Amino acid sequence: MNWATHGAPLLLTLALWWGSTAVIARLIGHTPRSYPRLLLLATLLGVAGLFLLVGLRDTTSVAAAVGALVGAITVWGWIEVTFLTGKVTGPLPTHSAEDEGLIRRAGRAFTAILWHEILIAVTVAMAAVLLLGRDRRRRAPADGATAAGRVAVALESRQSSGRAMNAVVARAGVGSP
């Protein structure tokens, strides 16, 4: 792995991910009365992130990759906010957990986390349906050629060079029995 090429995107990803985690943790730390506004904001950002992902699905530029990262983090942020505010925790008990034993409360916590993970899986499946299956092999214009396009052109030129070299070797009789 070339750190000069991959270091900046790695650092950007870590900064956005952990920075957004810190923002969410800070906002969740406020009074529960602020949760409805927080949920509305998270939902709007999550929907905008999903539209951003769908809008960028056929674009192969660096800016599109950064945009898709931001879109994915906003969708993930919505999931985290719904979980941490207690809105997506599965079927809610009809009585307080304070009168239950430790094992029973641990079971309820496990169930809440399980519902959270199910929401993540459903969101990933939904994103896959929206984003996968797109034709990523289209060639970009010459001034914005993709890395894959440059590799394909390089391979084609090497194959042509190889065929030309084989023809020269065959004509010269080198290597023939």
C-alpha cells in the first residue's frame, strides 16, 4: 500500500467518522427534551445522505468518493441517533426495567442492540439495491480518465507490443526449432 496515495483518504475517513461520532455523542448528552429536534435533524441529514449516494452512484471522481463518504456517514449517523435516543430499540416493555434483575435487564439490552443491528443490515441491503449493479466500466472522457480506464489502455498497448515483438521474433527465426 502506498501511504502517499492512501494516507490522505484514510485520515479523512477517520476524521469524518470519529468527528461525527463526537458530535452525535455531544448532542445525545443533552436533555431528552431535545431528542425530537435531534431526530428530525438526523432524519433530514440521513435522507439527504441517501440522495447524495444515489446521485453519485455513476460518478468515478475523487470528489464523488468524498461525497459518497459524507453521504454514508450521514446515513450511519441517523441510525446511531435513532438507537441512542431509544427510538429504534424494538418492542418496548410495558413496565419499568428498574424492578427487574440484572439478567433480565441484560437480555433487554441485548434485544435493543439486536434491533439496532437489524436496522443497519436493512439499511445496507437497501443501499445495495439502490447502488449495486450499475455499469462502472464506462470510460470517462479523456481529460478525466479513470484509473481502471488507464489500466485497460495500458494492458491493450502491452498486448499490442507483445504481438508485434512475437512477429519480429518469428520473422528473425529466433527461438524456433
